[in-house]
Amino acid sequence: MLGVAAVLWIGLRQGRIEGSLFFDPRRWWIDAGLGVGCGLALLGLWEIVGRRLDAARRFEALLRGVLGSLDASQAVGLALLSGFAEELFFRGAVQGAWG
């Protein structure tokens, strides 16, 4: 819902809703590479932190209790959709409108 609100807000503010609203089609590979690289760096950092800090292990256990059993595809889907909707709403719509 948050993602839909952001798309409509941005589109209405700019007077258009089209595919090139969110990225430059000539440079998409840079954005994709940066996104994948940052994601892998965060996963690696969490592996290191999770092995060294008891608080990180307790946090993972708490999340498992709240989310239940998710398979890998459900976890990835949840992460992608929630992250995309949040970024789209706050960076694309709110920050663009109110700075």
C-alpha cells in the first residue's frame, strides 16, 4: 500500500506516471550493481556480527518467533517488497515534496 501511495504521489507531483520516472534506462546496470554489492556487504557484516554478539543471536530468535517459519523465497520477497515500498515512499515522494 505504501508503494502504491508513493507511485501516485510522485506521478501526480510530476504530472506523469511512466517507466522512466524512477531510473535512467541507460545506467540501470550501475544501480543494480550497487544494490547487489551493498546487499552482499550487509549480509557479510551480519554474519560477522551474529557470530560475535549474543544480542544479535537473540534478535534473530525474536524475529523467528514473530515471523514464524519462512522459506528463503518468502523471506527475500518480504525484504524486497518492504524495502522498495519504504524507499519509494520516503525518498521518492516525501523527500521530493518536502525536502
